[in-house]
Amino acid sequence: MAAGKEIRGKIKSVENTKKITKAMEMVAASKMRKAQERMRAARPYAEKVRQIAGNLSKANPEYIHPFMQPNDAKTAGFVVVTTDKGLCGGLNTNVLRAVTSELKALQAKGQDAQVVAIGNKGLGFMNRVGAKVVSSVTALGDTPHLDKLIGPVKVLLDAYTEGRINSVHVCYTRFINTMKQEAVIEQLLPLNASDLQEGNTGRDWDYVYEPDAQAVIDDLLLRYVEAQVYQAVAENMASEQSARMVAMKAATDNAGNVISELKLVYNKTRQAGITKELSEIVAGAAAV
């Protein structure tokens, strides 16, 4: 029964794996609800400040912020948002594939790219493909904190202000629903009303500023960048927990199927062994 003992060992191993995946599924489901609540709570503010920034880009302000002025630099900036941990299906793979396509397109045009990596998976991937990572942040935990995010992103903002890069894009996974997440790349800078769909109403806008245009626009555009980066990380975290819950549920179901198949093989092997022993006993009795 050596074969039967080996199969019993495999069944026990798969059962242990099933317990782990089931526990991870339950933990992800608990974290998913909190992450979705946090993400939905931040959405209205992010959408409104995006709308105002879009309207401002179509207005004729008395003060032109550097974020609203395009330049001719040959380098683009990317904020790549991924997870710190794996076991969440193709979540990271999809967004990193989209970023890789963008990097190849830039390379074909003779342009370079600078990357800010948010998340351990994106940082490792960008280092492996040879991208220029100018700053990074990892170990964000289950709750995004703006004070940890804005520092690394400010490297690209300063580079854009100084004219060393021509654009800043944020790449993340947008939460659609529990079963569907979408990898997106959105232009953060320069402000362009045609890209900011919420602000593209087909009208020209004019504003009265108090105390003065420079103070208001500087603060507004800083809040705009902060809100979009925070929302991208919140969306990515909600997508991560949803994808992990679905992946762990699939792994648990697959483990159950494997256990059923192994038990069937074990029973067949055991029955074959019993049948063989009975045949030997009958043959021995007949010989006597």
C-alpha cells in the first residue's frame, strides 16, 4: 500500500493548503469591504476637484501655473500603483502590461521615461525591465496615507515644473465591481480639459479669485494632484482585496476538486489492493 500511503499524504497536503486559502479568502473579504468604503468615500472629492481643474484649464486666468503649461522635454513621468503582496490574480500583471506598452511606445519615439513606483510588485518589475525609478514607496499597509504618497510623487512634479519631463501619468487598477477591475493610465499633467472628461462641458470658464489668483491656483492644483494620487491608491487597494478574495475562492474550490479526485484514486487503489489480496488467498486455498 505504498501508493495508497503516498496518495494519503497528498490529500493531507492539499487539505492544509485549502485551509490556508479559505482563511485568506475570509480575510480578503473583510478587508475588501473597508477598502471599498474608503474608496467610495474619497470619490466625490476627487471627481469634483478633477472637474474644477478641467474647467480651470479652459479658463483664461490671470496667472498661468506651470502645471497648465506643456513643454518640449523628451521624457515622460509615470506613477505606477501596484500592490505590495501577490496572490491577487492578474491585477498587477494587467497594469504592468499597460505600462510596458506605453514605455515601448515612448522608446519607439525616441523618448525616455521616469517612474515613481508605489507598491513592492511594481518596484521590482520596473527594476527588472531597466526602467529609471526615481523614487518609490512600499509597505503602505491596508490604509493609504497621503503624507507617505505625496513625497515620492513630488519628485515628478518638481521635474515637470523645471521642464525636465513633458507629462505625468498615473497608472493604477480602477475598481468597477467585485468581479471586475480595469487597468487604466490617466494623464495627470499637463492639465488638459479634453482628457478631463468631467470638466469638458464645451463652455469657457472665468473665475474671480480671492485673495489672488496665484495663491488660489497653486493650492487648487496641489490639492488636485494629491486627490488623484490618493484616489488611485484607494482604488487599487479596493481592487486588490476584491481580486485576492476571488483568487483565493477559486483556489479553495480547485483544492476541493483535487481532494475529491485524489480520494477517488485512493479508493480505487485500495480496492485494487483488497481484490488482489483476496485473489491470492483464494488461489492459495485452491492450491492446498
